[in-house]
Amino acid sequence: MRFIALRALQTVLVLALMSVAIYGLIGLMPGDPIDEMIANDPRLTAEDAARLKVLYGLDRPLPERYLAWAEHALQGDFGYSRLYAKPVIEVLPPRLGNTVALMAGALALALAVAIPLGVLAARRAGRWLDRAINLGCFAGVSLPTFWLALMLIVLFAVRLRWLPASGLDTIEGGSLLERARHLILPVATLTIVTIPIYTRHVRAAMIEIIGLDFIQTARAKGASEARVTWRHALPNALVPVVTLLALELGGLFSGALVTETIFGYPGMGKLIFDAIMGNDYNLALMALLFATFTTLAGNLGADLAYTRLDPRVRYERS
């Protein structure tokens, strides 16, 4: 509990520092929301722009604007989104749900394939099967995500016409089956580029673990190879995979910008990009802070998972 309490305190401090950094970087970008409004509505005069800047507080120095935002944020008021004309807290949940469906599906499929492949490659290390799996992994890692997405669209959406090429914007309110059909190509893209990464990590960890003394002891006691592999070796080999998953958790909730853009998928990645390019300060800031929080939470979850996977790991007061 002491370890968790200290990590929670660190999380609060990191979020505070990140809010300062993100707000400052967004504020230093050229232009502001009023400039965007003038560009979209030429009827606005210079006097109108000056009045709007005073109304939105954009005439004040950046530190004062940040302190005003932080004061409202501590009270639960995260401001309005200029692009969507509604409170930020109402804009994020739908996009977050879309991203979780996309990223969680891709991650689950990737792990379901990568873990058995990595174990199989480690058990056949140096043989033709291991070489074939390694070759496939290197080829998969080398595939640019945007190129793979376009090739899948050309094959399955244009030539075969089996699947839709666009995202969910065209089927708001559609059936669950129809929404699932729109998810197949984006999920397949992310799954294909993710499998090689986890396969390589599982293979490397398994090769190291198989050579340790406790594995030889388990074999000497008469344990079957299947039990040695899946009961004794794999849990210990998953420690680096858990670390990688913790780092991926931030991406799980912040979306995949390239994939979401190519497939027109309304997720968090595209939302963050549109908010930054549109100078929507409040929306961009909250979306990026949420991604930071999920990354920190993932790291804490990984630290706690280590104690379950490896009995030697303890977080106790010395």
C-alpha cells in the first residue's frame, strides 16, 4: 500500500508537470482559436477579434491563462471544445470508446498469435521453423502501417468488395454487425504490425528462461515438456511482455493516428490531431493528459503484475 501511495503521488506530480508542458507547447503554436474563427468567417472585423480575445482570455500572458485553466480544472470544469461546440468531457467518451474497441481488439488478437509463435520459435531455436518465424517477424516489422492499410483497402474493399473501406462516421447508429464489419480492416492492420514485436520479445525471453537451472530441475522431477513450457517457463518469460504492454496502454487510449486517418475512423488519435491543428486548446490538453494518465497507470499495473509473475519481486519497506 505504501508503494501504491507513493506511485499515486508521483502520478499527480507528473500530470501537473505534463499539463504545464502541454499547455505551454500548444500556447506557443502560431495562431489561436480566434485566428481560426477569422479565417473561417471573413465578416469578423479586427474589433470583433479583439473583443473575442478578451472574452476567451487570450489577451493575457500564457502563465495567467494556464493558472486560470488549472483553477477551473480542479473544480471539474475542463472547458469547451471550440471544434465541437460542447464541453470537452462530452466529446472524449464516444471517441475513447471507438479507440478502445479498435486497439483492444488488435492487441488481443496480436497476443493470441504472438505468444504461441514466440514459444514455438524458442522451442525450435536455430531450426528452420525458428528461422521462418524470424523472417516473418522482420518482414512484418518492416511494413509501413500506411502502406499495409492501403493494400488491405485495395484488396478487400476495392477489388473483392468484401469489406467497407471507411470508418464509423458513415454508420452512426448502425447495427453491431455492421460496425464490426467496419472494424475488420483497421483491426487487421494494427494486428499485423503488432504481432512481430511481441513474437520477438516472447521468443527472446523464452530462450533465456529455458536455459535456467529451475527449468532443468523441473525436467529432472519428471515434469512433461508441456508443463515445463507453459507452467514454469512462460510466466517468467512474460515479464518483458508485461513491460511492453504497460507502455502500449497509453497508445491503447490515445489511438493510432495513421490507421484512424486512413480508414476515417473517429478515434482518439484523429481527435488529438484535429484538436491540435484546429487550436482547440481545451480538447487537445485533456486528450493528451488522459493519454499520459493511462501510460502511468499501465506502468503501475505492470509493476504490480511483476509480483505475480516472478515471486522474487517484492515491493516492501526495507
